[in-house]
Amino acid sequence: MFDKLNSRPADSLLALIKAFQADDRPGKIDLGVGVYRDTMGRTPVMRAVKAAEQFLLETQDSKKYLGPEGDLQFVRLLQPIIFGKSPKFTQRLVGIQTPGGSGALRLGAELIQAANPSAKILLGTPSWPNHAPIFSSARLPVKEYAFVDLMSQQVKFESVVDALSSAREGDVVLLHGCCHNPTGIDFTMEQWRRITELLVTHRLVPFIDLAYQGLGDGLEQDAAPTRMILDVVDEALIAYSCDKNFGLYRERVGALYVMTRNVDDIGKVESNMAALARVNWSMPPDHGAAIVRTILESEEMSAMWRAELEEMCLRVNGNRAALAAASPDLAFISRQRGLFSNLSMSRETAVALRMSHGIYMADSGRMNLAGMQPADADAIVAALRAEGCL
Ligand code: PLP
Ligand code: TYF
């Protein structure tokens, strides 16, 4: 039967990792896959994570099954960080541990499909390339609309308003909670307010993807739009990832939270999430979530984590400032947030930047700004000029 299969393209972002490794030119710069890098170009294990792993090594006395919900103390301890100290909607909130934010997106999509088979999901483009395939493969129809104009680096807000205004009651709207991937362009608070109004007026359900909390303007600021929306809508889903802000990538740490209209619906949602987890992965992997729980249970480790996350955030924003200072044509980069910025360029240009200049970015023109040092800004600007991007 396998001879009937067609080959499928590899993930071009992940393919860049290997291409960069194979390049032996000394000045090469990796702006490809979205991982944080420090001043030495490394993606380190965070200090608090090392401390928590040490603690777990010494104290963990069993690895017996926890169940499809995973580590519920992990799920609970993350809540105040995401939703604030005592939000009025706490009683209507239920969460489950998932394998990364990706697992949360998949589980959320399946839950939506089970609850409302006629729902569509609205997705602004460009978006993270895995969004549409994850939703479609869960049989949740995707309706795309234009979110950003890369030439002007501006949100197409009229297009966003049109898409939400013409959606049907019960449709779902995917929103990047902060640090938009791939553009770094987040809505202003004024725009978030308008979106919140539209969600309420048209009875739409927000599905918030929060994969970079703390890497934009800080933990609190990055959660502000999510909290504002949850304060007023009836129902919502939040796909959370700890893989970037705890540097746990390959450990696959995430959670799906669902806010229901009525407290009475919590039990139904809980049992459906557990049933869907069972048929997908049975139970989520433990180690990464145990690390996050251990950090959040300890004041000392939490303080270490917050301090290092802040250093990371400042470094990325410093790189943004360095690029903006190196060319007035890149001034917009200092106004964007998170790891990414997406220049408007052809695939051929992105390939030429790799081949002729050793500057690796996604074929789409997306750059991971954590991959550079401030001192690289001039070389990046010179290469962009040489290829006609500026
Ligand atoms: N959502 C966005 C926007 C992302 O960039 C990522 C990155 O991987 C994810 C979700 C998934 O995160 P995870 O690695 O935790 O699955
Ligand atoms: O967008 C990125 O680079 C990160 C990492 O299939 C990533 O979100 C990229 C591709 C992929 C999974 C994760």
C-alpha cells in the first residue's frame, strides 16, 4: 500500500537548520527557525530549568502514569501568569496539559469540531505555516483573510474587520496573543478593543495562540490583550506554549485552556478534552511540565526564570533597535515585537541571501531576530541592499 503514497514537502523552516549547519563560512548568520539565541549564538538551557532538573533528579520518586490531563498542578500554576491573579472568569476556565502549543492547537481544533461541526476558523495571513494544516487535518474548515501588507508592514485592519463582520455566529477566530509569527506585527490596544467588540457583537469564539508570552514587552504586557478579551466574551480557547519562554522546545510543553459560557459546562469540556487527548497521545510527556511546575512552585526558581526571560526579551528588542539604527528603511523593525519580522521578498532573494551572503532566513523573508548580534546589523543591511531589498 505504501507505494500509493505521494511524497510530501519537508518543513522548509526545519530544513534550514541542517542547511545552516552544513555551511562552513565563518560569517554566516542564522535568522531561520524560531528559537532564542544568546550573545554566543547558543540556545541555552535556562538557569531555572537546570535548577529544577537538578531538584527533580534528586526528589522525583516515581514516573507512574498521571492520566490524559497530565500535570494539573502545572496547568493551575500557569493560570495566574496567563490570566492574572484572580480574574472574574476563573470558575469558567478549565485546562489540560498538551504536547506543546501544537498539541493544544490540535486538541482545541478537535474540540471545536466536536462541539460545533459547522464552525469555521478564521485565519489572518500570513500566519505560522502549521496553523492551517493543523486545523484542516482536524476537519475544521479554514477561512483565510489578509492580515498584513508586507510591503508597507501595516495591519490591513479593514480586511480584519470585514472578515470578522461577515463571519457566522459560532465561528472561531485564531488570534496571536502577542509576538505575531511571522510578522512581529501585533494589534494596538485600540485595535484589540475593536476586535473584542466585533467578537461580542457577532458572537464569535476567539482561539488565542499564546506561544511567546514574555518575549515581546514582558509577561504582563504580553498577556493584556488575552485578558481583555476573556473579560468580556462568553467562550474562548487558549493554546499556550512554554517551549519558548522556558526554552524547553524539544520537551514539548503546553496547555489548552477553555473558557465556557456557564460553570455547568466545565465538566463536559473536561471530559471531552481528556477523551480527545486519549485518542491522540494518551497522556502528554511529563518532564518539561514537571520542570515548569517545579519552577513555579519555588519563589527562588521563579525569580531566576523571570529575570532570565527579561534578559532574553531585552536582547531581542536590542537587536531590533540595532537593525532599525543601521537603516532607516528598517525602522519598522523596532516597532514590532517577538522573535520575528517578515520582509517583503521573493523566494529567490531569500535563497540569494543564503548563497551569496551566508544569511539564513525563511524562504518567505521571515527573519528570527534572536539569531543575530547587534554587531551583525551592518552586514545584514549591506546584504539586503545588495539584493535589492532596501
Ligand atoms: N504557535 C506559534 C505561533 C508558534 O510559533 C509555535 C512554534 O513552535 C507554536 C504555536 C507551537 O509551539 P510548540 O513548539 O510548543 O508546539
Ligand atoms: O516558526 C518557528 O520557527 C517556530 C518553530 O514545524 C517551528 O515556531 C517551526 C516549524 C515547525 C515547528 C516549529
